[in-house]
Amino acid sequence: MDNSAKYRPWGRLREVINNIGRDKFFFYGCLSTEDRCVGALSELEKMGAIGGVSLVEIADIPSEYSESAAAKRYVNEKRFEEIGFGSALIEKIDLLDSEEKVFRWVEECIPRSSKVILDISSLPKRFFFAAVKILLRDPRVEDLIVVYSLPTRYYGGNLAERPSDWRALPLFGPQQYPDPKYDLAVVGVGFLPFGLPELLKSGFMEAKPHLFFPFPASPATYTKTWDFVRQIESSLSLNAEDQLAQVNAIDPSDTFDHINWLTDNGRLSALFAPYGPKPMSLGMAVYAAITGSPVFYTQPRVYHPDYSTGIKIGGDGHPLIYAYCLKLDGRDIYMVEKK
Amino acid sequence: MKTRKNPFQELYVTEAFINGRSDAFVEGFSPLIVGHAMGLFQPGNVILKGLPGSGKSMLLNLLRPDTRISYHRSKIDFPVPSEFASFIGAGINLNLSGADTFGLRPFDSDPEINKFVTPLYFGDFINCWIVHDIFSSVKKFQNANEESLCREVGININTCLVDEAARRLAADSCWFGYFDNDSGCCDDLLRGLEKRITIYRSFSQRNIERIPDRIQQSKTDIGIPITKAVQHLRDAGVIAQHVQVYVRIDQYEELAWLDEIRSYGAIFQQVIHKLLGLRDSRVSYRVGTRRFAWAPDPTMFGTAARIENERTHKEIDLDEILLRHENRRTWTFPKIATDIFRRRLESSGYNLKGTKATMLRHVLGRSLAPNGEIKEYVKTSNPSDRLIRFDKSWPEDFNEYLREIAKTDLLSAVLGSAWARQKGKSAILEERPLPESPPWGKKVWWKKERYPIALMQIASRNQQQLQWSGEEELLALSGSNILAFLSLCQHIWDAWLRDMQFELLPEESVPQISRSVQSIGVQEASQEWFQKIGNSEHGDYRRQRFVRYLGEIFYRRLIDDLAMSNPGHNGFSVKIYDLESNPSIQKFLNTLEDFGDLMGMKHTSKTKGEKRWKWYLNPILSPYFNIFHVHTKEPIYVASEQVGDWIEQATHSGGRTRNG
């Protein structure tokens, strides 16, 4: 079966929620320094679609930004209260806290509802990849919607700092031994390739790199993403014709289909390096969770407190918040069907 | 060759993991480095220290069976002398293997028990992995169908003997009965180990609920199954008695990172130290690490005992070996770099025939002497006063004297302008008649020490960037680091390809790249290395900001020093005891040194008996800051408190000095 022909519901938050006809969801989100962190929650609350909430407040490692980051998180905590929720619903976890804490945060809320919304707008990859995998494979979760808010703008300087060495994201490490030979290394192109050349040279040389270039890109991000490609190219020879694909930056389904096509519906093995936009990373997370593929990343230890500002408003005057259905009525929307 | 290729496009040919790429390794590897690290190919544990890009991985890759087989098949002599070449290599990459995921999930719900058992499971995992790799290496040699190679290494090609060794190992008490019933041959042993490794990985990924009882009850002692494996291979006659087994431990230093998330990094490092502390002659370990990532006083797991250099292991410092010391003749890096350069061109299809000089010199030419270099900055024979820089108080006839000198030798005139400003030398301003030959002309060392600062000031006054080109300068900018050298070559070649894209030149002929094109490439490489401080693996913008801050301080001081009294102020120095009393600053500077942002070295103070440490920017960063790379005279003497202020200011000003 051709996976690309599958219908995977996604679109603007309001439309998706209205169309799937559910009422109350349990909402997982992140209390961060970004304005967008409570954007989706606010919209959903207005729609009366919230049945429970748990936000995780994530503090980076101590840095020169700690004070200003804490102040910004406080402002967002007030917004959270204004929406109608109390600070008791906020779980504090440090960015580099033990993975167990992250898992526990997700797992402990699962019994509270079979309908779940996960807002990945401000969730670091170390958290959101694990959350997607846990929620996808838990049969108690029957409806799983992931939401993402576009910011008005990103900070012009360094968005993140002090990356760790590259390592597998929690729950996405290699399992089989001996390690299979990886055919492909699928790289989401982002702003900063922290350590990516080292990853590609260090043990997965046999994996042919494929770069997913987010498209369309704004002029501001366009330069940064090409600079990312240039930095990769200074370490590895790339053939633009078959190693660089333009992928819809806000549609995880497009990313998923591209991966399916590249891997011949899972026949070829792939590893992932999600440096690109969150929806693209979501496509990778879903594919990797289904197929047990490893995902590697160089987790920054510090994010700039002005990482992004605002929530982008669409031509219709409503915020640009997208929703992606991963499970509906207990049915997986994304599948890899080997030929 | 269809299109002109950049032979340096791929930087990591010999550094990278080489499964499937071992032919490229054989072509690119320079055997000249081996002689300087012979300890790696002799029995005994070795800690191989070096900066990123110093060639640690390249050397350790020689231990891999694939490399050995590739050398044999390509009929190229294995670079290790035959008397040291009877070895098999195996190893573990702590990151890739998943060993670093231990502790991710508690093995026991009781935190005290968990704390106790986690390092034991970690050790067991390492044992399984390495034993599997040792047997796999032996099989790889046997399956390569290269009988003469097996003879050369000292491996018996009879596969029944490996089965026998595997049977004996499986029955060994070191496994506490794990293999009792199901190991009849080598493949059974390997399958059993694979299963055990996969169970550990699955547990970490939360795909199974618990570690099965069979494994819980057979946790092995770190290192013991490894030595037993080697012993059984010898006893069964698979490997000859003299054959050494060298085991690589890759990514050791990354364990320290684990401390940030689950407090096991230091404990896991102690487990690795225990391997070295076993001092069992049957197997030797090789650990590659950055200089400061290796603890000065490493302890072993489960004991207060320590491992010590020259007792439990030998430390080889690659940076120290490759670095230039006082005597240029003992500098090994140029020979290695020259060889790597030729190999890269050769493997890219360039025709190297008919060139008498080394390829490096043929392509880049020689660097210019100061008098030649100045002509590149100032073309006119009648330089303006702005370039010489007179003092308002000087008599006009002295200015005229310098102007005359400048017509034939601008460099001398600029040095004269500094001479007249120096304490005790300004008498020349009053001296009449002015001497026919200037007094500084005879001061060979005085001049030599000031050529770099004079050139820098002239270039700056003429609103030009300093230029770097030629073999000698390229080697100096590389700072004896192979990756830096390759990166410079890559950018120079790229600049040349852009420059020559419309020229008709036979595709395979080796180019001679002009000075100006080289200079563009050098600037690009320098900029990239500066960016990398912030955004590469382990990148840190705090380090980048500090480097920027230093670069701007050095630039300003050197440009403003009209008397050229301090031509060594492209570095700074701190008393060692002062530094030791400020551990946080010492740690920060060590980190910069460890990642190659700064180069640190001990030096003799101008105060007798005082011990100091000095730092310079990595030479490859010099072009970015437009500062010369030569180290001469005394650096800036500062207290550690001052360095602390710099760090503080750099952090809060984005690395910009007040003037910058």
C-alpha cells in the first residue's frame, strides 16, 4: 500500500478539534520563556476543550540567562493562571534531569484521560520525543493530537548554547546487537548543526546522509538553514540531487512520507538527527517510534530566554497554531507497512 | 578526473570510523606519525591524549582488523614495524554501544541497591561487548581468506580452534554459569553475548520490564571475562603466545557528561580505571582522551587505590609530540602534514609527476620574508607619513631621515619610528649628524622580534588585513593539529576552485595557488574555526566570547604599541600558584586549552624562579583577529583576578571589548 495516499488529519487547531468532534482533552505542555508556550492552551480553553492540564516547567542549567529566563517563565505562569489554571498543575523538571522524571511526568497523567493533546511548541526534543513514543504506544491513549504554535519571530542571535555531545534521545537508542548497518542518516536541517558532522563521521559513516530542508522558509530562517547545509558540507560530500529534499516545514505527514519513500517503506534502515523545525521532527519521532529506529541529537544545555517572541497570526486574524492527529479512536494514523 | 576536485573536501577520511571505508584510510594515512606513538603498539595500557583533530582516532584506527586487512589487500606495508605488528584489536565505543545509557533506568526500586548494582551491570555490559569484539576480530581475520596475513599476525586459520576456545570460555567460572547449557561453538558464544547485550539495551529503552534473573545472577567482574577470553584463545592455539590483544575504549571522556543527568559518569569512569588497574599482561587497553578530560589522580571502582602513569599505564600526549619546540629540527608535524598533503592529492587523481619540491611547497610556495611581505601591503616607493607614524615632538630632520629610509626599506623606517620611542634609545632624536646606517639595523634580534608587530601595524595603517600564505605560514597556523591543517587546505583549495573555474587548465595538473587566493582561504578557515568554538560538538559561546574578547584586547594593545616595547602581547601569562588559588578560572582556561581554543604552555618568568603558565590564541584564529601568530618576547603578565574580570566582561559584553 502506498503510505503517501493515506489521509492523516492535520490543520489549524480550531478546525481539527471541531472536525474530529471530541470534547475534553488532557493537555500536556511546557511552561517556558516563549510567549507561544500557552498559546494553544488558551485557544483550547476558549473552545472548552480542556479536561485536565499538566505543564512542565523546564529550567536550563545555571547560566548568565537564568535570571531573565526565570522572570519570563514567571510572566507565562501568570498567563497560565489568567487562562484559569493554578500553579499546582506545573511540574518542575530541569532540562538535564534524569530521563525517568520525564517519563514519569508523561506516564502519571495517562490514566486521567484517553484523549490527549501534547503541545510541542516549547518542549525540548529530549522531552517531546519520549512523550510521543510513550503516548503512541500506550493503548489507554485513544486519541492523540500534537499541537504546535508558530512564533512571530525568532531571536536573531544564538538560539541555543552549550550542546552536549551527540547521543541517543531517551527511548530512541539503538537496541539490536550487533548494530544493523544503517542505510540512511536522515537529518532535519535547522539553524545550528551542533556536532552533527561528528555524529555522521563517528560511527555511522556507512549511512548515507539525507538532508530534509524545511520549505517554505522565511527569509530570516532561509540564510540560517543554508548555512547549516554549508557546515555539513564542509565535512561530508553531499550530492544535492539525491541527498537534499525540500520538505514541508509545518507538515509532519510530509516528513513521514519522505522517510517512507527513502526507506522504501521501512525496508531500508535509517537513523535520525532532528535539527529541523518541530513539525518535521515530529514526523521523524513518529517514524522512529514505530520502527524502533535510533535518533541522535546534541541537546543544548541552555536556550536563549528570547528564543522566540509572540504567536504568528494568520491572514484570517487567528493565531497560527497547528494540530496533528497521531491516534484517533485507538487507531494509529501513521503506519509503516513494509512491502 | 572529470571535474577539478577538492582533495580536502572530506576532512575526516582517516579520523572516521572506517567500516567500509578502510581503503580510503590506507590511502590517506601518513605512516610518519606511527614512530612517535610506538607505545600504542607495545604491551601495556596507554592513555592517548590530544586535542580534537590531533590524530588520536586516526592512530587508534590502526588497531582495527579492517584496517589491517585493507593494508594487506592493497599490498601496502602496514605502517607498524613488523616486530610490533603481531596484535589483534578490539574495542568499545561507550557512546555508540549504549553503555552510556546505563543508569537511565533504575535496576532496582531501592535507590541504595540501585546505586550499588548499576556500575556492576555497566561493567558486565562492557565485558560482554569487548569479549564479543575480540572473537569477532579473530573471525574477521580468519574469514578474510588471507592466510599469509593470519600467519603474519599470528592467528591460526583453523576455525575449529576458535570453537574450542569459545567452548572453554563459555564453561569458565567467570560467567557464573550463564553459558552452561547452550555454547557448543563460537557462534553460540557470540549469540549468547548478543542476546545479553540486547537485553541490556532493551531494558534501557523500557522495552522489557526487568533484567532476567539469569543475568542478575551472573553479573561478571569488570575485565575478568576479557582476560579469560584472551587466555582461552591462546591456550586453544587460535592466537600465538606472543600475539598482543589491544582493546580500544572510545568516548571515555563523554562519561563525564553523564554526571549532569544521573551522577554515574565518575563512577563509570572508575570502572574503566579498574580495567587499567588490573595490569594483566594478557590484554592491554587503549584510551583516547582530551588532555584535561583525564583525571590527574584517577581512582578505581570499589577501592581507594589509584592508577598511576608509568605504573598501571603509560600516557602519550600527541599534542606534545607534534608541537614545535625550541629546535625546529625536532618538529615532526611538518613532515607528517607534507605527507598527508601529497596523499590527498594523489588519491584525488592529481598528477604528481615531475615535481621536485614537496607537493605542499609546489602548491603553496614558500612564505614571504618580512621585506617581501611588506611589498604586498605597500606597493609605492614613496610611502606616506601615515605609515611611518611620526611623533609630533620629533625634529623635522629626523622625520626626513626616516622618510628617506622608507623609500627603500619601509619596514626599517617603521622599526626606526619605534626605536626612537623606546626608553634609552630616543637619544637618536638629538644625535647629529644622524648616523649613515641606522642603529637598529645591526640589532638582529631586536628587529626579528618586532617584524610581526611592525607588519601588523603597517597593514593596519594601510587599512589592510594581514595576509597568510606559503608553506611555512600554513604549517604555523595549523598549530601542529592535523584537522586544522586539513581545514586550511580545504578552504584554500575551495578558494582556488572558485578563482579558476573559467580557466583552461588540464584537470589533473597540480595547481600553484597564488598568495592572494591562499590568503582568502586562510581567512575563511579562520572564521569557520572561530564559529566552531560556539556551535560545534561541545561548543560553548562563553568560550567563544572570551576568545573574541582576548583577540580584541591583543589587537588593540599591539596596534597601539607604537614603541613596539611589547611585541609579545598576543598572549597572556599568570603565575601558577596564583592560578591554583583560583580553581574556577583555572578550570575555565583548561577547558579552552582542552578544546584547542587557546594554546597553553609553561614559561620562564622574567622574575627569577617564578613559575608561570602562558596562553596564546590557537594560531588558526589569528587571521580572524588580524593578529600575527608568532610567539615572541614576554606575554601580558596578569593576575588570575584580571583573567576573572576578562571572563566576566566577555560574558556580559558578548565578547566585545569596550573599544571593540
